[in-house]
Amino acid sequence: MTDQLDHIEHGDETSEVVEPAVASTSRRNFVSKGAIAAAVGAAAGIAMSQRASAANGSDLNLGDLDSPDTIANNVASNTTGISGGSTFYVRSGNSAGDASIYGYSDASTRATMYGVRGEFVHGTTSSPDSAGVYGVTGAVNAAGVYGHHDSATQTGPGVRGYSELGNGVQGVSADGSGVYGEATATNVGGIGVYGEALSSSSGVGVYGKTTGTQSRGVYGVADGTNSSGTEGVASARGSVGIRGAFNANLGSDTGDGVYGTSDAGDGVVGGGSRYDLYAAGTGIANLTAASPAIGATSTGAAGSIARNADGTLWYCYEANKWRKIAGGETGGAFHPVTPFRVYDSRKEADGKFTGGSNRTISVADSKDVDTYAVVTADAVPAGATAVVGNVVAIGTSDTGFLSINPGGTTAITAATVNWAAGMNIGNAGTFTLNSSRELEAVFGPGNGAHMTIDITGYYL
């Protein structure tokens, strides 16, 4: 009987099975037949359905574990899905590319394919933090999501984000980089992070946001020669390469749309076929006070302009040679005008000047020489610092002089017109104004005279 059982258990199909004579022997034969039938049935089922199941909590092995190269042969014409139950989880897996889960796409079959694709389908009440693919890392210098374009001859992005209505790529980080892209190709161009907005009306290719103090929405660093930390290119009419905006939350908030700094070079460099720099908002460009203050022989590059803390504006016309072009102590730009009269004591209620007297005279309005009516109000505009004109003494009766000072200054430190008896005599000069566009006429000792003032230009 033992020989007969051995024939059966070793699959000897030519052996003849003899019915057992005793009960114990018959039971052993029955169990052996059942095991063989079960094994054959299981093998047939696997061969027919190509399905293998793992018990809840057990390992799920794909492919021939003894021959890892055959794993790639586990292919099927239909999509296999895992639904229901808990999240599909692979811990410390060892697959191609040193990945726990590895997705592979062969572009030879279709031009557009994805190695791994995640999709989040939501309704109107979905959380804004939901994502099709979400990566998390807690290790130093590790990335939650990492993209790599490894061709040395073909260009392409490491990570590409696309959105029909929203953000192509959005990154959030409590202490680090929300989105980090790296391009390491040395012989061809590469893009660390590439964002594209295809909307015909509005959209953002790359959007950076920060809510922290001293933080940056978008930050670019360049370590290579002639490279750029951040560079923007625009090819459509009315578009801009780089656009910066500051949106105030409170009426007292201040900030910068674009802010550039450099500890060994230029903070911001602009170049264009029309303007290198263009102030398109208020039209005002502001200069912080130079430190140290600029002087006539300060160090500087030709073509530079600078402002000192006292408000003076300087231009460097040659290396290390500066010229003051404006400021509180300068006259400003000269504006020549068709001469007009601003004062005639013969038509004033006070009449002729007496010796030792003085009057404060406004030069703002031009007046008719005959009627003395105002012809043009503010002919010398507000803000003018000085006027150029003629001062004439009329009908002198003895030797004397007068001085023209800024309005309110009565001290005599120089003479504007000197005369002898019986003269009508004048003198041209440049006269400083006070803030109210006024001059002070101060007569020296003697019998005095009449006086007129005509303006030929002003500084503003």
C-alpha cells in the first residue's frame, strides 16, 4: 500500500490504484486525491483568470520575486483599479528608480503619456487644500514632490503644472520652499520650474505668495556667470516680462511691487528698445539719499544720478566728477519769457519811495503798463525760486541807491541801482524770491524815487 501511495503522490499516472482493505488506509488515499484535485483546480483558475488576491493586511506581490526582470512582463490590455477599503500604501518599497511606487510611460506608443497621474474630482464644497498629487517630506533637503528631466540633448521641464482655471503649480511651505525646481544640464538650456497660463484673457504661469514678515512670494538666485535669478519674457503686445504688484490690506500699508537688491552689483537692471526704465504708475521715480553724500569729486560711474539727504540732485558727467543739477539751494531750470511788468510805484497808492523806506512787492501777476490791470495771474508760477528782470529808478532828485532783496529781508548788503540827481536809471539782475513770490525793495538815505520792475524770466 505504501508503494501505491507513493506512486500517486509523485504523479505516476501509470500506477494502478488498489482499493484499501482497511479504514485507515482508505482515509489516507481519499485525502491525497482531494489535495491533488485542489492543486490542479487552483492552477487552472490562475491560468484562466490571471488574478491573484491577497488577504486583508497581507503582502501583495506582483511578478516573479525570484526573477525581478520579469516584473515588467506583467502587462494587461485593460486597466486594473483598486477601489474601496483603505488607502493603497507601499512602505519602503524597492522598485525601479529607487521608488516605493514607480510609474513608467513609453512615449513610443503615444506622444502624450504620464508615468504617474493623480486626479482629484470635487464638487462645489471641496477643500481648497485638496490635490490630485500631494507630496510630504520631513527630512532635511528632501522634496515633497520631485521632478527631473534627465535628457542631455532635449529640453524639458522637471515639473510642469497646468490648470485651465486656477494655478498651474501651487506650493505651500511652513519653513522652506513651496515649490523648488532645479535644472542641472550643462550643455543645453533647462528650466527648474516652468509655469504656463494658456487663458486668452487672464492667468498666471507661476504665482508666488507670502504672508510672513520679511518673506518673499517669488525668490530667484543666480550663481552662474551672466545668469539671472529671475527672468521674465513676454512676446505678446501689451504684455510684460515680469510684473510685480503690492496690494495693501490697510490704507496705511506700504510696500513694493518689485524690489531688487545686490551687495556687489546692480539691484535692478532694465533694458528695452523704447525705454530702459519706465514709470507707468504715478510717473514718479524716487531716489533714496546717497550714503555717503555726493560731492563734486565723489566716486561714481559716468551717467549716474544721485540724491543727497538735503534734496540736492547730482549727475556724474565723467567718472568721479559730479555736477549739482537741482536742489533747495539751486535756482532750478530757467524759463525765459516775453518781458512783462509786475510793479510801478507811480500807479500804487503808496506812490514815491522816500529815503530809508522799504516795501514788500509781489511779482506773481503781470500787469498792463497803462491801465495797471492784471493781465496774467501767476505769470511767475508758484514754486519759482528767483526772477530775472530790470529795476528802474525814476525821477531822482539827489544822490541815492536802492537794494532788491528776497521778500521780508530789509538789511542792505549790496546796491541794485545807484543814481545821481535828475536821472531815470535802471539795472538788470537775478533776484531771489521768498516762498510767496515776493521781493523787498529797500531805499537808502536821501529823497528817494519812483521805481518799476519788469520780469524777463524766472527759475523753477
